[in-house]
Amino acid sequence: MAIDVYPEATQGLKETIELSSELIDDLEYPRVKAWLNQRSESGGQGHVIGHFQVYFPEEIVHAAGMFPLAVMGAGDKLEAKRADSHIGSFICSICRTSLELGLSSRLDFMDAFYTQPICDVARNLAGIWGRNFPNQTAEILYLPQNANSKHAVAYLRDEYARLRAELERIAGRPIEEEDLRRSIAVYNENRRLIRQLYSIKRETPWLLSASEAYVLVRSGSVMPREEHNEMLKSVLEAIPERGGRRQDRVRVVFEGGFCEQPPLEMLQLIEESCYIVDDDLMIGMRWLVDDVPETGDPLHALAESYIHRSSYSCVQHDARKPKEEMLLQRTSNAHAEAVVLAAAKMCEPGLDEQVAYQQTLEARGIPFLLLEFEEKMTGFERLRMEIETFVESILFD
């Protein structure tokens, strides 16, 4: 039974957005702890499985009756004081503050932590985690490096089977195929609702800003997905009643939030003069762009969807989805006039791809702004000046 954190029938859209923002900022993970308490009160045992960015098949965790928790750093709410003595200080902030969350005992309720080899730092994070938290399983989920191989789906299906077996060991019970199909249905609904939310943001951005959509989507990473579905349904019903008038702002795509997330204040600053009509923020929750089949072998369906029904990112190499062309397509589909190319500090995949994107946009004559961010940024005056200058160069060209 869900705990009514979002009493949608008695509160408005504004209050739901504010509660979502508070929830993702709360490093004590109140919804996770409420879920654990609820399991304990009902005589059961709750298990929490943490995972790092970018994509993780949460459906398998959900099917085991566990809580899948996205561990994605601490923003500007926590200094990496302990983590800097366990991991290099010259790496991205999200890895350092994620480790700090563990070292400060905020993630003691987790039974396991999974990461993926999206970069050198993320790949090594599992080993560092295992040494520092011996009571938690620490593993790497090896997503296929060659998505174009004819064996990629079969390989990934086997990797998901390995994950399933590890979760069964932790849960102490088997994960039945029907459990997996039910979980796939829950997550299919979630992705459909998020797509509807993004459609509103793309078509009528004056009704729902990108920063609002962002907190509404991200809150799903720290609450049961069924609750998130109900919240999104309520939000989607309320948005058309919101009212609002179109303003003279530049329509832009934000690219570069695939792993470490930019500060909310950065998005809000861009929105002072732009409509962010599409982005790659929280792309892991939106990685699968179509429904996963709910019949047949569920692990094969998940693996096939990862390979054939997925978005693009600089952490996946797929010749069928050239990232530069995919960015152009995203920009065109959103009727955007320009692109904000952002990259997290010390993020090798993001900074490398920024160069390729820049060359492609220059060749097509599409205006773009290069920005660098860090999740713990607090000063934005220089950024404000860069954005204002960029917008003026478009409006008065």
C-alpha cells in the first residue's frame, strides 16, 4: 500500500512541484525509509538496491519486491570531505558525492550497489564501494560495449539473468516471469506518462517549464514507481488548467545532462530568456523510447528494448544512432532555434562529445552555447552574462 505523500486530490500542481523538489533535495531519503518502515510493519523485510547512472533495468529489482534507488550524487547539499580520502579529487562531482553519501551513513539501508562501465571512474566505483561497504553487494552491470553486434541482445539477456540471480539470493526467493511482466507494465506506464509530460513541455513550454518537468521526473527515482505514476497522472490532468501566455523566448535544446545533473538554478537561469523544449536530463528514466513487450521472455524483452528501442547518449556506442545526427533530430523535432551544449566538469565522455556536437552544429549553422557545470555550483553571475549575450546574438542577428 502506498503512503500518501502526494495527496493530489487536495493540493495543486504548484504544491506537487514544490514537494517533488524537496524530495530530491532531501539526502535522508524519506520515501525510501517510509517504504522500509511499511514493509517492517507488515511483517516483511524490505531490500533497497542502489544503482549509479545512466541506465539500469529497475524492472528486475522491482519484480523482486525491492526498492530500486538511483544514487546520483548530492548536488550542493554535501561536501565530499570523507570521499576525497578514498577517491581522487580530480574526478567528476557526482562520483565523489555519491561515495560521500555512503561514507556519511546515509545509504546504510542499501543491500547492494550496482554501477556500469560508462567511464573509467564509474567502472572503478564498484570496487571502491565494495572495499568501503563490505556488508553491501557491489557489482558492475556490464552493458554491451558493441550494441551493433548480432550477439548483443543475447549477451545482455544473460547479463540480466546474472543480475536476476543475485537479486534472488538477496531476496531469498525466486523472481517469477509473471513478476517481471507486471513490473515491466508498471515501468511502461511510467515512461508513457513521462513522454506525455515532455510533449507538453515541447509544444507548450509556457505551461510547464523544463525545471518543473525535471523535478517531477526526477522525484520518481526516490519513490515507488507506482506512486510516481499516480502523481504524474494528476499532474497531467492539472497542467491544461494552469493557464499561461506564450512569451518571446528562444527555443533551445539542453544537451549534456545524461549523468551528472546540472543545478536546478542553472536550468532556471536559462529559462529566464529561453524555453528549454527538449533535453537529455534524467535520460536513464527515459532511455527506452517505446513500450517493452509484456509477453514472451521478459529478460529478452528488456535486453532487446535496450538495444533496439532506446535513446542515444555519449556513453553508448551505436553506429545506428550517430549522436550528432540524433542531436540534430532532437533539435528539429522540438522546433528549437539553438542548442545549449553543457558538460560536467571532469566528465571525459561529455567533454569529448561536446567537440563533435560543436562541429556538427557549426556545419549546419545552428547557434549553440558551450557551458560547463558542476552539480555543486553556487555562483551563477558569469553564467547569466553568457546566456544573456547568447540570446541577444540570436534575437538581434
